[in-house]
Amino acid sequence: MEEQKKEIKKKWKFFWMFFGIFSFFIIVFLLIYLIAIWQFFGATPSQLSDEPGYIPFTKSFHQVVQQRLKAKKIRQWMATLDEQKFDGKLMRVESLPFKLPIAIRCLEEDIHYITLFMNQEGNRCIDVEWGGPVAHWGVVIGPKEMPIPPTIDVSYDKDGFRNIGEYRIKVEDGAYVWHEIK
């Protein structure tokens, strides 16, 4: 009888030890899960303010570009290109007919598009663009005397179709960052 009690005690001890370890891992897993859910769905600073999400994003992007932009080198590189390349066509970076200088590649990783164009005054400009299905953003570099166009808000044409706007922030004379407004 005494051995049976010891055996039962041993089984209960094993059960409670197993239950304790199992409970510990469940609690840790739930905490990690809840933290991940909070990070994914939790309030971000842009959600706590009244300003749209593209504004803090563009301000952050502006700071990165401001630190890395070497506009003088980009302008020198643009001067070496054939004028026919400045046709205003959107080009995917992986299929460019020329090599991008390090001054452009160091702006940000994963550049998606490049547009070489002539502005209204006939000066060479470049639009370096990032983005995906939700939004696009970029940096435009032109001559130092190029005026920075004002932000364009969303508008509707006479048929009711929505025209995408652009939020713009000056980086330096002749260069600005932009983010589309849908």
C-alpha cells in the first residue's frame, strides 16, 4: 500500500512538473504573439495624429535623402548623357541602357524606376522613384535654379476620375522629395 502511494505521488509530481513547463511555454508563446499583434496592428505615431501617413513617411525619407544626396555629382553625370535619353519615359532600373552612378545608388536601396526628362525651361532633370502597389515616392534632381513645385492635392477631372497628387519637400536648391497622394 505504501508503495502505491509513493507511485501515485511520483506520477502527480511528474504531472505537475510537466504541466508547469507546458504552462510556462504557453504563456511565453502568448506574450510573444500578443506583442507581435500589437506591433502589427497597434497605434503608430501617424495614427495618433491628424496628419495622413504619407507626411511622416516623406519627412523621414527627406532626412535620409538630405544626408545622402550628392546633387552636384548627379548633375555632372546627367551632363555626360546623350540628350536623347531625356525623353521623359519611365524606365525600370533593371533594364536601363546605362549604368547608374554611385551618387544615385546610395540614396536608398531597391530603386524601382528612373525618369530622365527636360523641365519647362529645357534643363535636364532626373526622377528617382521607389514604391509598389500602394504608393510611390521619390526624389527629383534638376539644376540648382530649378524652382520646387508646390504640393499638388488630389483632384477630380470633369468625368469624376481622380487625379493623383504629390506631397513635396525641398531637400536643397534644385532637388526635392515627393510622395504621391491618392
